[in-house]
Amino acid sequence: MRWHRIPQDEEPEALLSLGIRLHGHLGPFMVAGLRMGRLALRLLGHPGYHGIQAVVETGTTPPISCMIDGIQMATGCTTGKGNLVVRDGGEPRATFVAGGKTLRVQLKPQLVEEFRTTEEPEELARRVLHLPEEELFTWELSPLS
């Protein structure tokens, strides 16, 4: 495994494998976190790991908190480095700050219930890996205030 590569350079399937290795299983919330993190790096024009902060509002109760692991894998933000903060709230959203910009991203509400109730979580997770970002998220990019 090559940990020195920046997250945005990883192919989606390779990043998925790393995400499963960290998280321990394949599920739609973890994959949504991967996708959210990749979206953040792209829109912020940032390579990840350092100089970026992620504030995740899922809290720490699964399954929604599984997004945290996906965000970690995609952005390189970690609690150990202090650039990943988890807030209680039970909401599938995160705020990313880098390069003088703020990005707020939220999983679309209609997907949350589907993610929680699916009887085929691995199949749904693989589908989420390839859905267009516009079908998964809403977001707002703004200058840092």
C-alpha cells in the first residue's frame, strides 16, 4: 500500500479498497464520505492531508458516522493531526476549509433513509461510488469569512 500518494490521485476503486480496509466493511455511508471528500478536494483545489480542515456533523453513532471514515480516507484529514473535527448532530454533512475557501456539503435527504434501510448495503455502496455528485450532494462554496 502506498500511503504517500495524495488522495485525489487515487482511482475510485483503489480508494474504495483503502476505505474498506480502514473501515472494516463496505457500506453506503462510508462510500458517501469518500465521494464527499473527493468533491471537497476538487472544488477547493487542494491536495489533502495538510492545510485543510474538515468538520463533520454526523456525530459518532453508526451508520451515519461511517461517513467520517470515508472523509478521512479521501482527504487525509485525521483527528490525530487535528484537522478533522466530529460534531454531534446526526446530520450527513461536513464543512471543509482550505485555501481561503469554505465548502459545505450535505448528502441529499432522500438518500439518508435509503442508506439506512437498504437490504443490500454493499450493492448500494458500489452504486454510490459511481453516481454523479449532483445526485448525491448539495453544496455551497464560498470565500472564507
